[in-house]
Amino acid sequence: MKESSKSSERIILGVDPGTTIMGFGIIRVIGQKMSFVQLNELLLHKYPDPYTKLKLIFDRTVELIDTYHPDEMAIEAPFFGKNVQSMLKLGRAQGVAMAAALSRQVPITEYLPKKIKMAITGNGNASKEQVAKMLQSMLDLKELPKNLDSTDGLAAAVCHFFNGPSAAAGLEQASKSSAVSFPKQKKGGYSGWDAFVTQNKDRIS
């Protein structure tokens, strides 16, 4: 792990585990502002051997860590579903990525998919496309990738930023910069950042 000369600057690596496509996103945080660094994906569908996939996930994660020197990793936790085999595969992929981070002494934080979606869009049931569009507006991305697994990884990194010491400033930044609107959701949803901030003042330090 790097030793930053600026205590106010940090790099966050976000990871979306997968055994078909593994998504990675990296942001830089300086003071109370975040900026886009990199979107990346690892295509695994052409490798039939599951153990080869795990090795590639480990090697690629280590490569990204050694290249960008993140201070922290945010990773999406596998969701609970009916398909036990799929859950097992996702859990293995997540575990290997975490092992790669631990091998480089990078602290790890897990976030449930709904929490990541809520942090980015104000709606825990948002689609991949909605999350990607909001990230594009927040981080001024010129274009979105064909596969949205990498934006899911980026979303994990941004979620970690919003849940850190600069959360209040980050929410304000997103509220001002975002031009993407979402319909108000029932049962606890939010229409946007202003509504999210208003209804969650106790969660913002």
C-alpha cells in the first residue's frame, strides 16, 4: 500500500465481483471532492476452467493495486439468491479479490448491492443503467462502457466515498452536479439527492 504525502488525498478501488465479467472502478479523493481515475473490466467468459478464472481475478486485482496504489478497496457483497451455485461462484470471486487486496495490505469494506444503488441514485432498486447514468453525470464521464460491470465497480468506490468522512460534502457535490432525475419511489425510496439528504440528516456527519 502506498504512503501518500498528502493525508487529504486517497485512492479508492471499487470492485464488482463476477465470474463472467469482473468490474473495477477507481476514483481519487482530494479533500472533499472525488474525481474519476479509471474504469476496467476483466472478461472471463472464454476461460472454462473455474480455477483459471480465480487466478486471473487475483492477478488482475494485484496488477491494478500495484499500478494505482489504492488506499482502500470497496467491494460489492454477493447477494442472496435462489441459485446456490451462482452464489458460490460469486463468493469465490469476491474472496479472491479480497485476498489480492489483503496481500498488498489494502483495507477492505463490503457493501450490499442495495446500499450501493441507494448511495448513487437514492433508490435501492435502481437498474444498472440508472446507476451508470448517475455516475456519468457525477464524474463527468464522456461515455459509458458497453458492459456496465465496470460502472458497478465504480459505484462501489463512490459509495465508499459517500460513507466516509467526506460524506456530507460528497452528497452536496453529487446533488449540484447531477442532471439525472429519477421518479420518486414508494416504500422508502428517494426522488434524488436533495430528498435523500433531507430524510437522512442523522446519517451524515
